[in-house]
Amino acid sequence: MSNEMINKKTRHVESDTQSKMLSGSAWMSAASIISRLLGALYIVPWMAWMGDKTTADAANALYNVGYTPYALFLSIATAGVPSAIAKQVSHYNSIGEYGISRDIYKRGLQVMSITGLVSAVVMFLLAPFIAANSPTASAADGTQVIRTLSVALLLIPTMSVTRGYIQGYQTMAPSAISQVLEQIVRVIFMLASVFLIRQVFDGSVVDAVSMSTFGAFVGALASMAYLVYVVWKKQLSTKEAAAQSPNNVTVSTNQILLSIVKTAIPFIIIGAGITIAQLIDQFTYDPIMKSVSDYTPLQIQRTYGVAAANAHKLIMIVLSFGSSMAITSVPLISSLMAKKDHKGLSRQFNNSIQLLLLIIIPASIGMAAVAEPLYTVFYQHDDFGTSITQWSSIMTIFLGLYTVVSIMIMSANRPRAAMNGLFFGMIIKLILQYPLIDYFQTHGMIMSTIVGFGVSSLFIIRAMYETEPFDLGLLARRTLLITIFSLIMAVAAVGIKEFMYLFIPVSDRFLALLIVLVVAFVGVVIYGYLILKSKLADKVVGSKAASLRNKLKI
């Protein structure tokens, strides 16, 4: 075979992998953004129906007190199964062993049914302890909310197995659709419950919050029904697919179960990384603030709610890009590992990080630029909320980077490196938590998270380089260029925002939304022009960006 043919084949494979990455990321990003937007937008009527601002903030903090431990138990119950199953299924599909993939799915359902039940029971029993050690004014209310959430753990693990199985076929659309469906049903149930309890029957806040959290189970039920239909419709688990298997590999039931567990355990630890950081905040913020400030319990609950609930809901919209790319990269990297394509793996590492940074840096800096009107739209005008949202926006860059690089290196069979990175990062956060909160108050909680996940990300990137060396110089240069373009965009965005402030009061929610939309549009145009004009987008995204640039005559 000539060198020209080899190069052409290499370019085709690289283009195909990049296309799958972009397509999968597009589907998962769209689903995540829609889901996160719904998860943020519902808060406007939800808090309005709860009562006055103080009552609404307290209700939101109570809601978050339940959701943070739930997120950890959810990670334990699912045990990183979507990624673990996707990795295993993609590996065996790449060598034509579709029968083994089907068996992995069946065994996964069995295992997750058990872990879901155990996690639900444990969370229910530990609810009083968790509530008593959380920043909430009433431990009894916190216990009720946490126990209401435990029911969802009975169903979501088996749903995660099905999502992972479908993703293993490098088909992201069904998972994306199910994610949106789950959120739509959940939000409708939440809003209907709160309206009936608070506005119609004048019920208690804790009952309204409890029914809101129960919406997680209702949404999961709708999502699971859709995924079961997809598996049946596409016949992914039928004997016809298994009949294509050459049966060159024989794997026993015990081997399959052991394989799932061994693959899943690192995914659960790494997948719970952000939740672990949130739990550190939940269990340390209250005692630290009591020792370093004169805040009342209600003030501590409110400030914690603003940082851990209000701002967090907003940054999750941006963070969804990182989560989507992480999910998409698992089957692609697993497939490259199965084929022993080391050059492809090196390119995948570099391209994935660049693609993430191309999106998440401008999105995070842009959110910081419009934090004031954005916070007003969702929660009413508040200087403290604005400042917290700005710092949280910057934190998103490090959370997104950690999410992507940790999942990628685990998909490349280096789980220990990912876990070590998380461990060192969380130790750094714990060490810095007290002094930073002492000096910066609530902002210190966010700063310690930034430093912690910054350390984790750098540690993991170094391990990735040791696994498959890639061009760190190229990555650094493009990261710098992305940051410069993002700052140029931010300066222009702040200028437009301040100009609009001369005529528009930011305290009005509708007018604040107008400011956000105008400034966001200007920011997207400026940043889009810069990355297309410089051809940076061509180098990171590929031919699709070049095609767009030609159409726009840039």
C-alpha cells in the first residue's frame, strides 16, 4: 500500500472518529442544555409559588440539602454504569461479539436492580443523620425531603444500564431524547405539585419540596418507558444481532459480572467527584461559618442555598457541554483501545480537550459577564447572588475539564490515575476550605473547589500524556488563543451591558432577560467571528467549521 493511500485512510478514520465525536456531543449537549435550561427555568414559577423571597430561598436550600446526598447515592446505585456498560459493549461490538454485548446488558440489569434497592434503603435509613449535619433550619424537614428522593433510586439504576447499552452502539440520540423526556415530565410534575400544595390548598413548604423531589421518580419512569421501547424497536437485544457474532471469545456469566463491577467502580468514584466536593461543602460550611462569622442559622442556610443551589443550577447549563463530551468519548476511546490504535488515541485526547475548551471557556466567561441580569431573571436582583454566580462561572471551566479528562483516561484503562487525581484535588480542597471561607466567606467555598479541581485536572492530563504522548505545546497555544478571544468577547459584552444599563433597570426580570439575550447574541457573534476568521474552529472542529466559514464568507 502506498504512503498516499495510507495517509488517505488515516485521514478518513480520523475524520470519521471526529465526526462521531461531534455528532454524539451535539446530541448529548443539546439534550443536556435543554434539560439544564428546564432545570433552571422551572425555578422562576416554583419559587414564586412557594411564597416571599425568604421562604422561597429557604425552600430552595431545603431542596438542595436533599439533592446533594441523593446525587451521591445515585452515583453509588448506578455505579458509573452508563459509561461502564458503554465501554464494554463498544469493546465487544468492535470485535464483532454482539452476543457478549447482549449478555452484558442482561447481567447489568440484574446487578443494578440489586444496587438500586440497597442504595434506596440505605439512603432512607441515613436520612436523619444527613439532615442533622446539613445547613438546614429543621432536621425533620430535611429528613422528609431526603427520604422522598430515595424512591427514585429503585428505578434509575436499571434506566442507566439501558442508556449505557444504547450508547455502546455509538448511538447517542435515544439517550439524549430520554434525558429531555425525563426532565420535562419531572418539571411538569414538580410545578403542578407546588402550585396545588402552596397556592390551592395552602400546604406546608416541606410538603411542597417533598413532592418536588418525588418528581425525580416520575421523570425516571417516563424515561425508562421510552428507552425500553427504543431497545425493542431497534432490536438491539435480539438474537439477530447476536447471530452476527463469530463467537471467538467465550465469557462466562461470572466473568461478565466481574467485568461490569471492575469497570464500574472507578466510574462511580470519578463520576461522583463533583458531588463529593458538594458534600464537603454541605458538611463543612455550616460549622466553619458559625466559627468565623456572626451569621444566624437562617443566614447560613440562605447563603449556602445561593451558592450550592441557585448559582449551581445556572452553571450546570454550561457544564452540560463537558458532561456530554465525556459520555460521547467513552465508546470512541474504548473502540480505539480495542483496535490498539495508539495514534488515534493520542489525537482523540488532544482533540477532545481542545473541543471542550473551545466551548466551555467562552461560555463560562460569558456567563460571568452577564451574571447580574442572568441571576435577576431566575431569582430576582441580588448583589450577593451576582457575585457568587460570577465565581461559580469561572469554576465551571475546571469542573468541565475534570469531567472530560477523567472519563477519557479511564476509558483508556488508566482508572488509578483518575482516582489519584481526584484524591489529591479533594485533599487540597479540604485543606483550603477553612482558611478561604474564613477570609472570603461564602466565596471561599467556591475558590477551594476551583483550586481542587484544577489540581485534579492537571494531574490527570499529565497521566494522559504518559499514556499516549500528545502535543502539549499545541494544546497550550490553542488554549491561550481561546482564552484571548473569550476575553475580547467578554469586554465587548460588558460594554454592551453597561450601555443598556443607562436605559434599562436591571431589577426588572423581563428587561433583565432582554439584556441577557442581546449581550449573549453580541458575544456569540464576536467570538464566532474570531474563531472562524483565525481558522481556529477549522483546526479544532474540522471541515464543518470550514464549510460554515465559507458560507458566511469570513
